[in-house]
Amino acid sequence: MLLHLSTWPEIEAYLSRSRTIVVPVGSNEQHGPTGLLGTDWLCPEIIAHEAQKTADMLVAPTFNIGMAQHHLDFPGTIALRPSTFMAAIADWTHSLAHHGFERIFWLNGHGGNVATMEAAFSELYSEASFAGRRAGFACRLKSWWELKGVFKLATQQFPTGHGSHATPSEIAVTQWAYPEHIKAANYAPQIAPTGPIREARDFRARYPDGRMGSDPGLATPEKGGELVRLAVEGLIQAVAEFSAERPPAERVDA
Ligand code: NI
């Protein structure tokens, strides 16, 4: 079930049987000479949209702009600074909690989002802690490659040249979903360099074509399909476990 293609009475009815929602979250940023700018938000969206076809799962609109300041020297990148991103995560969460959602599962597609999102969750929980009350909701962050078996499969598919940015696994997932947008280039070097991530000017100097440690030429739509199928299974399982989690009873002496 997709929230943006539903009506409010349908969401109200969903809330009578489930308090869980999945939010795909990513980033709109350069992915080397052949990776789509939307790769990091497309991957979790593709997986979540596939999963809701077979499970009773509500999927929110994709939060498609993230913490990508280091990619800003490549055209097409749109970034939120960490403080803006945290404020937006808080407002999305409060909106959903306001309707009664108690389990908010963020399916992430961008490693650069993780630190900021975890800090955003801590801020949200702090509001409740300092007020001496329960938050009334819980957030879980999982990147799609952390879903059961997915990273292992990617390692088997791409034993060399996987790297950490513009990886063949994420590009394969987008190739499977959008085969009409597959691009080609001559990569030089074939496997990109690795190193630290700092400001945008430094990033472009270190990684001239935008890749980090990867050879995206290894990606195929077929490999992407294998990753999507496994990730869908893993997402359905992870969301079910999260939904079944119940807060412990209050302390009797509290
Ligand atoms: Ni990416």
C-alpha cells in the first residue's frame, strides 16, 4: 500500500490494523559517470514498492534528499546540511506519530545519511526523556544492503570492484527497475580510488569521476533483480519483527 496513492480514510483504516510504516530515505547525488543521480533514493524505493505488493505494508513517500554535502561539486546533486536534515526527519516523524504510527521503519539508501539520522532519532527521544514521558513511537534505520543476506550476495556477485560509492550493486538495482536508463562509459581507472570523505572541493579532487573504489561496469539488470528479490524478503521479515516489538510495562515504582 502506497501512502501517496491512498486516501485519508484508507490510512485511518490501515491504522486500525497496523501502527507501522516504512519510509524509503536516500539522497539525490552524483553516482559516477554512469550512475543515476537518484540511485540512493531509487534503491530503497524500488525495494519497498516491490515489498508492498506482497505484504500488508504501508510505504510513505520517499524522503529523497539527504546529507550529501560532499557531492556538491558534481552537477545535479541536491543536499541538506545535517541540521536541516535532522529538523526535517523530526517533522516527518512527528507528523506520522501524530496519526498514531508507533513504528517508523526508515529504509535507507545512502551511507552518508546514517550518522545524521541516528542523531535525529536521539534528538526525538531526548524530547520525551527530558519531559519524563514515553516517546510513543520508535524509529528504526536499516540500509537496504543490511537486509538479511543482501551484502553477502553483493560480495559474491562482485568479489572485486564493489567499492563504497557508485557501487555495482546499487547501480544494478536501478538497472533492473529502469532498464531504459542504463548508461555506459569507459572507466579510467577501471576500479576507482578510495580514501576519506571531507568537503565537496576535496572530494572532487580525490575522486575525479565521482566513484569511490568501485567498478560500475560490473552491474547488470539480472544481478540487480537478484538483489531486489532478496532485499524484499529481508524487508518483509525486518518490518514484521519491528512491528511485533512491544515496549515493556512501566516500572511499578516509577
Ligand atoms: Ni549510492
